[in-house]
Amino acid sequence: MPDSSPQPPPCPFKKRFPSQLVRDDTFFMSLAFNQAIDAWREDEVPIGCVVVRDGEVIAAAHNTVEHGADPTAHAEMLAFIQAARAIGNWRLEGCTVYVTKEPCPMCSGASLMSRVQRVVYAVPDPQMGCLGGATNLNALPRVNHRCDITAGGVIEEECRELIRAYFKLKRPSAQTPSPETGPND
């Protein structure tokens, strides 16, 4: 019997192949961008995430909310689980998280709770982002851990265009949400 499930829209974006010689924010965000493309190819909202420790990727994930029927299966949450398993500790101290869009309340909270050292996100989200967008959980006065935040600027345009293009293809008759006003993950 042929598969009658709807096919994802074709992804017009190409993966990035950054040089291994310079492992900077652009390098690691490029890997997160590639994860976002993988999400698109699986008909998931194209958000990607990598977790880095001591200059090495210890986790990489993308959204699987739809296919997993799991509201918590955001790229960051899945990457945190992988990272914790990789280092054998739930405390992700010394880790940097690279994610293509500002984390939502759940993922921002998980960043703080897991003691991530730094979060770098490409596209700010003033509607649902909680590391400086709609609100800033990192700035709560009684929080017992704070992350260093790099907000926007690291391949921001590419990540924004990927999200916009996905929703434009998915909802051609509806107003196309932008990363700043559309679904959070």
C-alpha cells in the first residue's frame, strides 16, 4: 500500500559546510542550521541546535514535535538530553548551546536549570523568546544560575530566511508568520 502521508515541502536551502579550521560561533551555528534543514526535510519546524563542550560537539538535534507527537521535543530539549548522556551529568557546566532561534520559555528554563554556560541564538523571538525577547528568564533576580547570552548576529539572516520560507510554503494562503511573530518551535 503506498504511503499517503503528506510530503514535506522541498527545502530550497543548502547545508553549510564550514571549515573545520576555525571553530567559532559561525562554525557551530552552521551545524545548528544544518540540523534545522534536517527538521524541514522531516516536515518539522526548522529549528536546529548543537551543544558544544571544550570545542567539540557533544549533541545535535532538531525539532521532532510533530513526528514524535511530543510537545517537549524541541531541538534544545533533545540536545540537552543527548549532552547530559554524553558527559554523564545533568549539569551542562562549561557547555555552549547554539540554536537557530531564541529559546521558548521551556527551553530557556532548561538552559538555566541545566547550568549551561552560554547560549548563542541566531534569530531573536520577541513573541515567545525568553532569553531577551518576550521576556528574559536569565534576568530574574532570584535565579541561581545565569547564562552568558549572544543574541542574534550569528548567521541570523540565513536562519530567519529558512524559518520564513518554511512557513510561507506550509501556509501559502495564510499570513506568513515571521520568526519574530510566528510559532515558537
